[in-house]
Amino acid sequence: MLSTLGILRSSMFRSNMTVGRSFQQVARMFGQLQCPRCLRILPVQGTRQMSQTLTKQIKPSKPIFARFNLVNLIQRTTTQAQFSDISPQAQKIVGWWLMGCAVMCFGAVVLGGVTRLTESGLSMVDWRLIKDMRPPRNEQEWEEEFENYKKFPEYQYFSSRREVTLSDFKFIFYMEWFHRLWGRTTGLVFALPAIFFWKKGWIAQQMKKRIVIYGALIGFQGFMGWYMVKSGLKDDIDIPRVSQYRLSVHLGTAIFLYSLFLFGALGHLSKPGLLASTKQISKLRGMAHGVMTMAVVTAISGAFVAGLDAGLTYNSWPKMADKWFPDDLWANTPKWKNIFENPTTVQFIHRHLAEATIIFIGFFWWVCRKSPVPQRVKLAASCCLWMSVLQAALGISTLLMYVPTHLAATHQAGSLVLVGFGTWLAHELKRLPKI
């Protein structure tokens, strides 16, 4: 409280809200504030009472952005006070650690996409937490691993069409091994610093619950990875591949983790701007979360496309085989299964979700341009818009060129970049906690 009043006493602030007059002196000694309208002294006992009193006494006549809005200044000061026992340097260290975890999640998703595109995901038929961290070391171990792989449907499927050599197996094995190693390394990059920072007292109280959630999600992600692989090792499937349902959950969890880590990192490294509590700002805040949600949903729908190889069904755009609505769009029964199990329907949904996302982001960008918001919000909105356009171009190119690995992997990476920009946008419009 004393630090809050000290900051408020330190200088004179002027408001660009049309309250009829400028603030004269926003803080008096011993917790007394002067109302800028009636000039009477407002005794304040604590920060919550301060916020409530000011909210009642000072009401803007227009819902516009306030660069130095006093109520939001107090809220922001209190937000900073949540880290009052933690040095600024420690906050930055924790922030960069969370950013590093976000980068690791980004890499895991990209590697997972490449593993799927090279059909390497079913090369490791066992799951051993420690032993899997090293590949076979000699020819005998490679032969044993190869013989184990031959017992499962993927080898039988490929060998019936072409010869599968030990060299071929080594390539797909290393792809899957590196993906698993990256996932385990991500867990260590998170867990070891988390324990250290927790013991040092560098984790703020409101962050501790989130740290536990992060750890639980990483554990669930590891379990989901093996559960997904297990679905592709069954003998009762025509084409050996993992379940698109489990793949979508695996990818969705990774994207969710990436977004959480990035949002937490931004909270430590970059404070959101001061925004007036108006209906206009509330609408923009809701739309920003809509941008992020649509980007995530479109990315997860891409997991169904990958799981069913739906990108190889209709390789034309904007129509599908010269039709807006293909004949086999609802070929399966019951009808709802087409949404998740019909490659044509899955691709149809993904491409039109992407188009809807671009339109929505474009509309949000236009609204931001007309709104009195900080420049960083407009910059984040512009980044979302141009990244969505680039992402659409990558998706169309991938489709027209029959899903080459490099383009498809870049397209998947682009979806994460777009989610990252959406997360940044939501952070810039973040609602500061009430005091």
C-alpha cells in the first residue's frame, strides 16, 4: 500500500478522458486523494477502497482510451505489487524461462508434424521412459529393433508395396526418436528450473497454481503421445496410421501448452497498456480471444486432415473437383461421422474454417484501426492479419502441390506463429485484476 501511494505521490498526471478538468495532484500524504471534479479530499484506507472510491467519483463522459487513467494506474500498480517480493531481475529470468518453454513446445509441434509427414511415427513400437532416450548403438541392436518393428502392421503394409531396408528403418526410427527426445527434454527444461525458482521464491503466488497446471499438461502430453502411437499398432486397421482423434488431442494439448507458456512469459516480460474499462474495450478484448480461439480451432482441424491424409483427396482451390460441395461430402452414415472420419468433409471444414478465420481477423484489424487503443494492440492485430494471409497462402500451396513435406511442415509451423500472435494480442488487451 505504501509503495502504491509512493508511486502515486511521485508525480503529476493528466488525463485525456473528458472529465471536465485535468488532475491536479492525484495523491496526498497518508493516503488522501483529491477528486478532480469537486476538489474535495477523499480519505482512502486501502487499495481496494481507493479503487472503489475513484470508480464512483470519477466517471468519464466518453468511452475513450485513457493513457493515464488513474483507476487503471492503481490497478496496474497493484498488478506490479503482486511481484513486490520478487526482484525485477528474477521476474525477467522467470519470464525468459517460460518463453524458452514456449519455444520448446513450438519445436515439439514442428518435429511432430515432420514425423507424421515422413510416416515415421510408428517406427518405435515400445515406450520406455529412460531407455528410449538413447538409440541403438551397434548393428546387433539395430537388427533387434528392426525385427521388432517387422511384427507390426506398418512394416507389413509398406513391405507389400516396396522393399523396406534397414537403412530405411534407421531414418524413420531417428525421426521418431528425436521427436520423443525433444519431448522429454521439454519436460526437463520445464521441471528443473521450476523446482529451483520455486525454492528460491521467484515464483509469484498467483503463478504457483499455473506451474502445477503446466506440469500436469506436460505429463498428459507424454501419455497422450504414446496412447496415440498405440492406436496405429493394431492389426485390425486397413492402413496403419494413428487415430485422428488422439492425434488432434495430442496436437491440441501441445498448442494449449505453447499458448499458456507464451502468455505467462509475456506477463513477466511485458506489461499490458493502460486501458479504460469501457464497453468498446470489452468488446475488443472478447474479439481478441475470438481471434486466438479461431486460430487454435483451425489448427486442431488440421490434425484431422493430417490423420486422415485428407490433404491428398481434393488438390484444387477454391473449388473441390470443380464443385463447391463435393458429392461425397456426406457419404458416411451416421452423418455426424463425416465431420471426423470422412477425408472430404474434414478437408472441406478445414479450408473454410481457415477462410472464416482470415475474415474475422480482417474485421478485427479494421475495428482496431478505428479504436483508440495503444499502438502495440494495433501492431499485434496487423501481425495477426498478415500472418493469417501468409498461412492461407502456405495452405493453398501445400494443397495444390500434393502436400510436399517442407511446405506442409512450414504450414503447420505457421499455425503456431498465428496462435502466438493471437496470444500476444490477447495479452495486450488483458483485463487488469481488480484491487
